Amino acid sequence: MKYIEYGPDASAESLRIATTDAPTPADGEILIEVHYAGVNGPDLVQRRGLYPPPPGASPILGLEASGRVAALGAGVSEWQVGDLVTALVPGGGYAEFCTAPASHALPIPQGMSLADAAGLPEVWFTAWANLVDMGSIKAGEHVLIHGGAGGIGCAAIQLAKFKGAQVFATENSEQKLALCRELGADVAINGREQDFSEAVKGAIGKRGLDIVLDMLGGSTLQKNLNLLRRDGRLLIIAFNLGSKAEVDMMPVLTRRLTIAGSTMRSRSDDEKTTIRNDLRCQIWPAFADGRLRAHTHVVLPMSQAAEAHRLMESGEHSGKIILQVK
């Protein structure tokens, strides 16, 4: 099979098409003939040598893929050869074939293209794990989502609104702010032109936020803590502005705040299966009836993987970047 490999200099330019043996599904796995693969931030970090795959996972880049079930491992009964699926994978998505635990795959939502569906698993698993499982989001709560026009941001805004929350989102351009509003953000804040904390205070006064979903880190950490009301939750999924900052932790004590961080790849198979089941029951029907939607920025051929990574690194995209494999 063809796949995308990267060179020892770890640059986007080192991404190139190579050939290797196709994998064989183990017990409980399916083999997917990949048609499309989603591009995600962790792919860039792995390419730089800073995010190794977990033991037993494919070293090939790619954490989500859509396509046709090509073979079944022993014990798999919920899928049949020929089924169209999208799946969260521990690695291997940038290839013509990849394996995935059968319990981490989902059907293609009715009316959705394979290209759009390829960009669902990583961001929706992550948004659900943070806002629902860790954040215990409730109707009527006030939620701030940084980077609202990114892949996870697009999912998180929609999920928070779906759960009945009041949603605030930050972004750095008017075009991206417009997308945040289109997806359901009640207040969209240009973090490049104004202090997001002052904008939030101006909108809700002394009430405070219940949840902040942060992928920025750095200088935003203190402001995020200061914005949270009693029993508020700061959920950290990335550190785009750096993982180090001098922070006054007193609000954590005085307002009983919770700070939690997580990655999806390191979660157990059982945890991912539970999230898959929740998404299939509660979220997938909403894609079919139009209450929720995918947002794909661009679909690029597999041969342009380097361009896909450069675009991801530039931050100029909105929503998902997808590679067409087949």
C-alpha cells in the first residue's frame, strides 16, 4: 500500500508518498480501505518527534479516517465487509489501508460525504470527552471556547449549544468569528483586537463562566481562571501559546475550581468505546437531521500532505483539513 512517511528532519517538506505492506486486522479490529484521512494538530507534533504512538499502534501518521471496511478481525460482528465507516484510529490514517478497533468506528451520517465524515472522529471524541465527560456541561451554563473556528472548536461550539449552554468563542479574524456565530456561538470575540477576558466580563458581568475549553495556554491561563465562577472547570487540551506561565492559584481554592487536561490518543480502548457509543446514540442522529454539521476547510490529494501540514501550521484554516487517499 501507499502511505505518507516523513524524514528525519521532521519538516513538513519531508512528507512524501512511500510504499509498505498493508496491515492485517487483529482480533476485534477492522481493516479500512481508506478514502479520506483527517489532518490534526497531533500529527504535526508526532512528525516533529514529540508525540510517539502508543505501544502497538501504527507509526504512520493519521488519527482518523473514512472508507470501506475491507476485512474483519476475529470476533467482529457489528460490521460487514463493504460497510462505509469513519473511525478513530491510534495511528495509520495517512495510508491506503489502516486498522482500527471495531468499537471505535461509526457509520457515515446519513447525507454526509466520506470526505466530511473523515474529519469527525478526532474532534468529536475530544469535544465530548472534555465538555460532557470531564466538564459535566449542563443546560444554561456559560462556556468559553478558545480557537472556535478550528476543528475542535467547531465541534465544541456545536456540542455546547446542543447541550443548551450559552457559548462564547475567541478567534483572530472576522471571517473566523463569522463561522463561530454561524455554528452557534452567542458571543464571538476577536482576541487579536481586544482582551477576551474584558469582553466576556462586559457580556455577563460578575456572573462568571462555568467552563473554559482552552487550547492556548501561556498567558491565557490566569485570565481563564479569573473568569470562572464557583465550581468552574478549566479544561486544557493544548498549549499553542506555551505550557509554562506564572499563575496565581488562589482562585482555585476560593472558588473551588477544577483544572483538568487530557489527550485522546492515550485513553484506553474501553474509554474510547464508551465515547463512541455516546456519540452514535446522541450526536450522529443530529448530523442526519441537520442540527449539527461538519465543516471542511479543504480537501487535498494525498500527494499534497506537505501542503496540508503547512496550512495546519499557519493557522489560516477554519474547520478540518482532509487528505484524499483514494
